[in-house]
Amino acid sequence: MRNLLIDQIVDDGYAVIDDFLTPEEVSELLEAGQSLHKDAPKEERRVFSTINSKSAQSKDRYFIESGDKIRYFFEEGAVDENGDLLVDPSVALNKVGHALHTDHPVFSEVTFSNRVKEVCWQLGFRKPAVAQSMYIFKNPGVGSEVKSHQDATYLYSEPSSTIGFWIPLEDATQQNGCLQFIKGSHRSGVHRRYIRNPDQTSEELLIYDRPAPLYPQSNFVPAPVKAGSLVLIHSQAVHRSDANRSNHSRHAYTFHVIETENCDYSKDNWLQPAADRPFPVLFERD
């Protein structure tokens, strides 16, 4: 597994492991995810968008302080200008993050499983830690596009070592918005960063350090995968997903693993560990 995984990530910037989770584990995670909306706030609903660079999360401490909490973010098309829902609550959420891996037992069990540790071991991590986790809904009709991006834009480190673990809990197809990649793009450096605003007087708490690059749509290759697969994503691999225009949801659980030995996790990143809650370590090599 080591050579195949490393070779594919080195060549393409991502790799797929089929049947990473059992059908029973997929069902358990899916059921847990489908129940998350029951705890979502009924007032002051926060909308999440990757399309609008001036979106609410750039100004909102609810987002910037969500690293060690379970917080709820709604689709733009699910909430009106008064914050009232336009759709059923069960399909209104965009995502829930960013501490499911520590604060929800069902997601924690998978995140800290021996299988995840084995993958990290085979990838050469010395002291891997989980920085964040998210449940992504991508519900039919309202599941929005995720713009072209690199994970290193948001979780920057030197050297670049972060790996995204993306697990679809329903089949991800071209119709419901599977991931799409530009193969080999991970070798082109970090194109843009999303950082804490050094201007303490600005209402924009988070800013991009430069304009968004333009990536031709023809460069992207779709990566449809079955429920329970694991997609490993190099932090510099450019990827995206279309809006869900099908009648089927595309729920997924994802988390990011960072290296904490001989690696500098940037203090400019939007996501910072709380003083009393460092990123939890998966293992440490002797």
C-alpha cells in the first residue's frame, strides 16, 4: 500500500483507497450526520460560501473560533435575508465543523482508528495531528459549488505536509458534485493564502493575500467514488466540486492531518489551536 499511495499522490496529487470503511461504518456516520441539523441554531444562522470572498465568515468570530467546537453553517440558498429557512431544516446545512473529531464520538472513532493511523504511517508522518474536521452535506438542489482551491490556502505549513482525508458517505458522482482535480497541480506551489488580517482595526478578520488564480475548467478531472472510499488530498492539489444538481445528496466526512515534527504550522492561518486544546496527535514515531 505504501508505494501505491505515495506514488499516486506524488504523481497526481491525490489517491483513492476503495472500501476504506465498512458498509456498517458508513451507515453509522451517515446517520450521525443526518441528525446534526437537530442541534443547529434556530436564530442567527450563519451562511457559508466559498464563492464570495467577502462572505460572512471573513467577519464572523462564530467561524474563526470554531476550531475546537461543533458549529453549524447554512447554504446561501437555504436562508433568506432575515435568517429564516427557505427549505426543510434537514437539507439546509452546508457543513458542520470543525471539531467533530474530538467532540462527537461517532466521528472521533473513525478519525482515530488504526486504519487512519496506518495510512499516516505509510505516508511517512512522524507525529501527525488532526487539525480540523467537517461534515459536508451537498444536499440536492441547495448543495452549492465549492470553488477551485488548495487546502494549503487555509492550512499552510512549511514544509507543505498536510493531507486531507475525504470520505464520501454516499456515492459521489458527476451529477451530485464529486471532487474534481487538476492532476499534478500540487507541484506548482501555494497559489494563495487565507490568513488572519494583520490590520486589527479592520472588520475583515480574515483576508486572502492575493486575488484568486484562474483555473480553466478543462484542466479538471472528475473523481467519482463509492461510499466508504477514502480520497487522500495533497495540500497543494487544486480541486473543486460542482453544485449538486441531482436528486441525490452527497454527504461526506473530511478531516485534515498535519505534521507537527520539524514542520511549522503558520500562525497566520485562520485555524489556530486553543491554548488548552492543542491539535490531537495520532501517534509519535520513536
